[in-house]
Amino acid sequence: MKIVSLFTGAGGLDLGFKKAGFDVIWANEFDSTIWETFEANFPETKLDKRSIVDVLTSDVPFADGIIGGPPCQSWSEAGAGRGINDKRGQLFFEYIRLLKDKQPAFFLAENVSGILHPKHKEAFENILKQFEDVGYNISYKLLNANDYGVPQDRLRVIIIGYHKKKVGFSFEFPNPLEHKPTLKEAIFDLRRAKPAKEFNKTNGDLEIPNHEYMNGGFSTIYMSRNRVRSWDEPSFTIQAGGRHAPIHPQAPKMKFIEQNKRIFIPGKEHLYRRLSVRECARIQTFHDTFVFKYRDVADGYKMIGNAVPVEFARNIALKIMKDLQTSQKYEQVYERKANAKVV
């Protein structure tokens, strides 16, 4: 089954769907710092590099599904939280525009948990209604990626729509997996990471690709909380900023001094380093063969932190694939398409 990808980023969502048996035939990404990475890892997929607002319906090929997470900064609880009043938040409507015109059998949209904040309630309900109005049965849920094969606590809202006429029923989210992966399973086997070069430039080709970490001090905001998870725990959420990357689990947990103030354990300071780009990629369940291309190490962290974890995407995609394969309505759609091609 064919899918197109919007707001693609480095392709974590795409890779998860690919591993579940889908064929990613077309993708759209406007950020030029990501293009080299995507093209290196998805050479068979056509990458459209324009802003989504400039993409015409006719530019997008037919597909069974559309996937993608419109930019989430507008909805973040940590940020300004302007939501739909921000131009980035309004990109949801570009997503809906293409859904309305292309009418695929399903779509998946991913976003941060902040979109469920009470201050965004009216805007979020409006978005859901527009999804319904263009022909879809809507299901959404706040999920933790750690429940679906990812060694990280990562809360994300997943919205899935099944076409009312082509599929005929609603998506039901799969049950959490019994096993919850830990940091030890994800990164214990990696060798010692290398610090970035001056001005946090990349070291270039390394024995283990991207196994380098950002240098620099830690802000008072960073030091206000414990940033260390131990080997037998899942990681903190991998964020898009390298300066906010969690500390490697080789270090002891930070010492509480007073409210909003912690310190590194005296005498152990040398153990406190940020997770490397590759370690963050492992925690996001990218395989080591997926190489991130960048000059500034910060861009590596950004691509990985903004990505949907691969295993999280794969486990959801497997359920979608099974649903489409068992949908009698969609089987009939396939038969009509096949007959039309023969004629």
C-alpha cells in the first residue's frame, strides 16, 4: 500500500510505516537542513522541498494514506503555546486541505501532548470536526511511546482517520506491549562517545555514525531538575534541542539542593555528559545504519528530537495495515482500481 508523507522531517514516521509494509512514494519537507539526511536514507522516495502552502493538490500522487505531524511548537506546553493563532499551528489546515482533495483511505497526524491543554480545547475540537467534515471517522489518544517498543517516556497525541466510505469503521488503538524497553537495552553496547569540535561542529565520519555529543554549559533551567535516568529506566523525552539532551546514565542522579536547584554529585562531574546524537537516535529506535547528515551537531539533535520514534510508528502502522487488509469496503475499492487499470 502506498502512502505520502507531509511535514516529513528526518523520516521516523515514514520508516516505521515502511517497516510495517507500506511504500512511501512521496514526501514533503521544507527545512533544508534535513534534505540531505532524508534523501540519503530514502533514495527511492521523491522529496518535495517546497512549503506545504505552495503544494497543489495535483502535485501530490494518489496514495492509500497520508501521514505526518504538522509542526508542534505552537502547541507545546513548554513554549508560548499560541496554538492555532500561530502560523505553524495553522499548517493543520493545509493538511486538511490535501485530505479533502485526495480522499485517501486513512490518515495519521501526530502532535505533542500540549495540544490537549484546556486553552487549546476549542481549536482542537475545531480541527477534529474539520477532519470529520472531509469524510473521516476520527480516533485520537494520548500515548506513551514506551508502551510501544521505545526506550523513552514520550507522550504524544495520535490522530487517526479512517475514510467513512472507503473503510467504513473507526481505528482502535492497539494495546500497550508487555515489555517496556530501558536505556540499558538501547545504548549500553555503544563505545565512548566523542565530544563535538569547536563551536559544536561535527567530527565528520566516525566509527559509529553520529556518536558525538554537544559541548557547553548547563543552564539554570536545565539544572532545576534531575536530568539523569539510570540504566534500568527508560530515557527522559528526547527533545529537539541538543542543550536539553538528557545526561548519560553512567552518571549518578543529580543532587537536590532546594526547589528548582540541583547539582552534579561532587567528585563525579566528569561522568555528566549529554547523550550523543547516536544515543538519542537509538533511543528514538533508529538503527545505526540510518545516518544523520549535518555540519552543526545541533542539527542532528533537532532532526532526531522532532522525529516520531520508529518502533512507535511501526506498531501503529501494523494495526492500520491489518485493518485495511480486513476491510471489505476497501477490498472492493482495490478491485475497482485494478479493473480500471486493466481497461
